[in-house]
Amino acid sequence: MKLKVGIPTTLHYYSFYPFWKAFFEQLNIDVITSPVTTKEIVDLGVAETVNDACVPIKIFHGHVMALKEKVDFLFIPRMVSMTNESTFCPKFLGLPNMIKASISNLPPIIEPRIDLKNSKLEMWNICRSIADRFTANRLVAFKAYRCAVKAQQTYEKLLVKKVKPLSFLQAEGKNEYINNNAETGLVKLAVLGYPYEVYDPFISVNVLKRLEEQGVEVVTLEMISKKELARYSKSLPKNLFWYYSNLVVRAGFYYLDHQVDGIIHVTAFGCGPDAMVDKLLELEAKERGQVPFMSLTIDEHSGEAGVATRIEAFVDMIRLRKEQTACG
């Protein structure tokens, strides 16, 4: 019987799951994911987490609870850095420790330290170390690593082509995903935020779907190529300290230069880095000709009705503004 490794469907899942799925499967290990976030998962996480944790961390605990009885291992990497200019939030760095301290009767945790600030080639050493637990054959390990790199590159190219992460990831590589971001909307909005907030339908209260139902063309951070984002690395006098925060700010500057009708920033209540990003984007939107900006702050108590009303009002305001400008 194959071994099973569990990967929670949240946090780094939306950015790096294709890499790890391909890697473990090449090692002949089944990859099991938790369901997309539900109210039950949120409640499980809230019950197990310290009170002052942000909602994404609470939800991660819930996903671990949903997986722990179904797998032989849990994969919870210690995310430190992907570049030499920034690091991950401290809660990412300490996530394996938080989980082990909060939840009992866990299966063994695979917790590699992902720190690429010195060289991206370090990822091979990380993968080799993980593979050593399951095979002594270094050639098998290297083939798994190469397959993972290719899977991640394919995924990132699809994101730039406006394929939504969840529609692709849930299709399990069967090419059943669809691109429902056709450029047909009269209103074009950038929805920015950390991927595990924007793309999780429960956390974001389905903001992307609600906008598309109103005929809005939605663009996100992941639809910008790495090369384009890198050009905006000097958009601020000094880079922010956090990995995802830098990406969101650069995406905001990019879309302000590429004529969006407004920006919605999805932010988690109680997140310090998010609060800084939110204010930076709001101020820049005002300076760029009063581009409409809305901050959508979410926590485990966010209600769908209130969020839906705010989104509808925001879109109606933008449509009215465009009509008035057209009438001149």
C-alpha cells in the first residue's frame, strides 16, 4: 500500500502545491489534500488555535484537523524565503511548531526549511533531504525534483494566462479547468491580496465569483509575470520585509499603470503586514487620479450579506463614474 502525505488546502497550497504534488507522486507517494475551506474546518481551527492568531492561521489548523486521521505524514514546510530580498511572515516560519503545540495525536510531520535567499539551487538540496526518507536512489530523487520544477513552471504560466488557481488545482491535472476571466467586462477591477485569502472562497466570501456575476473583469496578482513584477521592485524607496507583501504592493503599482477602474484589497483582520500594504495601496490609488479603492477586511466572523452589499455598491459607484465621464 502506498504511503500518503497530507497537504492542507490553504496558505502555501495556492502558490506551490503543483511543485510538491509532482515531487511526492514521483516518489510513489499519494498526495491527499483537505477539502476547500468550509465552516466546519474554520470552527475546528478556531477551537485549536491561540486566540490572537490571524484567520489564515486558524484555518490552517482546521485543515490539519481534517487531514490528520487520513494520512501517514503531514507536509508543513517552514517557509523562510524564496528570494534574497524578503522573508515570510513569522507565523509561516513557526507554523510546524504551532501545529505540534496546538494539536495532539498528529502523524509525523515533514517540515523542511525552505530558505532560498542564497541560491534557488538550494531547493534541490531540500528535495534530496526529503527524498532520503523514502528512497536511497538519488536518481529517483533528482527525477522527482525535475518533474516538480516543470510542474511549477507550467502552473505559473497558466496563472499569467488568467487561469484561476483553484479551478486548476482542483482539476488534478485533467485539463478540466476553465478560464472564466475573458476580457468582456465593462468594469475592470484588480483584486489584490495574499493568494490564500483571495482565492479561498470561504475566506474571501467568494469575492471573485460575486464580481464576475456582476459582469466585472477581474485581474489579480498571479496574472502578472514574474518579469513584469520585478520591474516594480523599485516602486518604493525600500522593499517591505515580507515576501507576499512585496508582491501585492508591486501588483498594485502595476495595475495602476495599466488602467484598472478600481482596486479591492482583501486583507485579514489583525495582520500587521497587511495593514501596512493596505495603507500604501490606498494612498497610491488616491495619488493616481483618485482611483477607487476598497479594503475588504475578513475574519472568521465575516458575513456574506454585508460583503455582497459592499461589493455591489462599489461596482455600481464605478459604473456611474464611468458613465458620467463618458457623457463628459
